[in-house]
Amino acid sequence: MIRDSKTSEEKRHLAVDLGAGSGRVVAGRIRDGRLELQIVSRFRTPLLLDATSGYQCWDTDGILREITTGLERCAEEGPIASIGVDSWGSDYVLLDANLEQVGKAVSYRDKRTAGMMEHVWARLPAAEIYRRTGIQLQPFNTLYQLAATVLQEPQWAEQARHLLMIPDYLHFRLSGVVSNEYTNATTTQMCGVDGSWDPALAEAAGLTRCLMQPPVAAATVLGETHAGTGRAKVVAPATHDTASAVAGAPLEDASEAYISSGTWSLMGVESPVLITSAEGLRMNFTNEGGLERRFRVLKNIMGMWLIQRICEEHKVASVSRLVAEASALPAWQLLINPNDPLFRNPPLMTDAIRAYCHRTQQPEPRTAAQMARCVFDSLALAYRCVKEDLEILLQRKLRRIRIVGGGSQNQLLNQLCADACELPVVAGPVEASALGNLIAQMIALEVVENLEVARELIRSSFRMREFLPGASVPVEAYCRFKQLLSTHYQTGATCA
């Protein structure tokens, strides 16, 4: 069932889709049986360096100003039915008993979590944490960020009474309602496989009290906002951006994998059940929550973050031109492990890539195009590794990969993915996270019946492009890449 906007006073729904690099406010509505989108505004996600602590932090007030500007701009064109926010995971805001912010919203890219995984594992072993949560072991997970806060900023932990993930905090600022939404809660590595907070994990982080509310399901109406909208509903969508992106991916069946391609590349499958086997732990797969309590069995791969940094450092004005220049270069010559800690947040990505190539006895790339070619080839081979691991984990073959998000516009990477994975690739829609956000709002307000109906609506509303496998990856290149995955060259440590 779909209710056309003509029967609901032409009201639009507003998705605030925040990435760690940029954000956008997107309006959506259904007209004549098709889903229409309008980009209301785009902005850089504001970061700041805290003068007191030296931490790299999110400017949450700056983000809220951008949201309010988008709201007001959209409200000038007509009534708004609802608004919802999705963002990257892991990061949070602490509030005290008076609902005032405690400390700063520290970015997952800050170095404060160095050594925190081992600190927490001394209290609760890694295998037990994975068994309890099904979440990939990553040093920036909320669990390890909180452990860093307890050790380094104990006064913050002492004053804190609430922990809100970034979208939860923005929903609080918009509606006054304190809540924790389910899909983002599952990314923290503090939420049990049953969808509730695990006290043993809070204790392992060093917390003396629970700071979180019982998670609310995605597509929950939280309240109303009066900020220039005429009492629009504030709806918690799937607030983790990948959860929204997967909801916005028009998957047809269980034989399809997805790649949500943006700052990160999140590759996996949608599953009705968690996969928390010993094999899943060995491969370090994560089981994050999704819309309608489906699970996203996936791996995190560093994505367009590397290209964003290369473009900034080389003052590249046109990414499409850079992709074209990279396309003209020979394939599979220079390779890196995109997930090496060296690339997490170096002072200069250019220097980090050159240093990596030098340490692995490869020629050092000189131009932006050479570096981009190295990144694109390496990402495609990383996709192949995850595809092969997924097929082992699922004990079945995949038949297609859907790439959604901003990275789906990169035709070179799409073709490389098809070639490396030896599967057809369907690219699009570009605004998958915003779409997933919007359809959750529509489900909450009973404009759309459920996720299956919403995905059919997306398939009929947006054009996709298919890429078929072409040139094969040389065996030597893939073997060389697999060898690179075995070592973290920043520390010499063996990869998990």
C-alpha cells in the first residue's frame, strides 16, 4: 500500500543524511506513484579541534545550524510532514542530569582510542564480546571510545547521565525527546544480540551506570518540532547511515550483496538472522541492526575517504576528471591495504600512500591520478576478498552486487568491482541513505506499508546501471594483494 502525497496536502518528508565528510538535507514525497527527491542543501560536516583537550571533535551546534537552515528553506516551499536524521556510527554526545552537554562529541578519527581494545579485552575477552554482540572488532567502536573517556576524561564519565548517538542527539535538539534508536545502538558493540544494552559491556568500558535508554525501533515517531516547520513529526529512521543506505537499496533476494559506497565502503548481505559463528569472528564480520529488525552482515572497508583526502591535498577540482585520468593508467600495478591503520587519519594521505608503497617495495606514485588508480584497484580487490568470505560464511554463491551511495557514480570502480568479483554489478541509487531515511519516515506515518513495498517503489522511481564482468584480474595481482592484507605496515602487527 502506498498513499500518494496528493491525498496528504502535498506534505514532504525531510531526510537529514550526515556523512563524516559531508551532509545534505533532502526532501521527498510520492507523486503519481513515484518517489520524488529534492536536494534542499549540501554542506561540509563541520569539525573542530578542541583547544582544551586537543581532541578532533564534531561541531554539533554547527550541524544543527545547517539542519535548521534546511528546514526553514524547505518550509518556505510548503508544509513538512516529518524530519529524521541518519549519520555515521560510533560517535556520541554525553548529557548530564539537566540534559546539558558534557564534554565534546569526539570524532572516531581521533587517536584517543589507541590501546583501548586491549584495555577492554583484559576485562572481557574479544571472543566473548563478539559472541555477545556479533559486532566487528574495530578500535573506534563506541565501546572503546567510552573506555578512553573513562580513563582520560573521568569527570565527563562522572557527570554523564545519558549517551546519545549523533542522530539521537540531533533528534533531542529538534524534539526535546531523549532516545536511543536501535540500528545505531547495534553499532556501538555495547548492545546485545537480543537488541538490549548489555551491562557486562558497559562494565568492561568502565562505566558505573547505564547511560542509554532502551532502544526504539527504526521508524518510530519521537515527537514534534516547531523549528520553522509547522509542527512536523520528528521520526527516528534507521539512524545509522548504512542501515538507511541498505534500506534504500532495492535488494530483490538473499543472493544479492550490497556495497554502500561513500567515505567508507560497507559490503555485506541482508539477513533475517545474526551470524555470530567462530567463522564470523575469524573473518571479523559485523551483524548490525536494520530496518524491520533485519540484520546487516557486513565488513567495513575504508572507501572514498582516501580519494577525498587525495583530492584535497592535490587541489583536484573535478573528481570525474581524476577518475578519467586514472582509467587511462594500467590496472593492478600499485596496491595497498585500504584498511591499514596508516590510512585512518594521517597528516597527509599522499605521504601515507607513498610510504606504504615504499615499505612494500613498490614504486611510489607521484601524481593524483596514479594514487587514485592505486586506491580504486585496491578497493576492487578488497571487495573480492569480502565477496569470497561472504560466500564461505553463507555457504552459498552470490549472483549480483548492488552498489549504492555517492560512490556508485564512479564508473571505473563499478567496472573494477564487476571484474574483480566476477559478478554483475548494478549501480544506484546515489542517494540511498536519504532514500532509506525517507521511506522509514513514510512507514512510520503509514504513507508506505512496509520495506518490501518501499523497495519496489524505489526500483520503479530511479534508473540503475549494470556493469558486467570483463577483464580478469591477474592471479599474481590478487595474490600480491592478499599478502598485503596479512600485515599492518604502520605497526608491523598482523591483521585481525
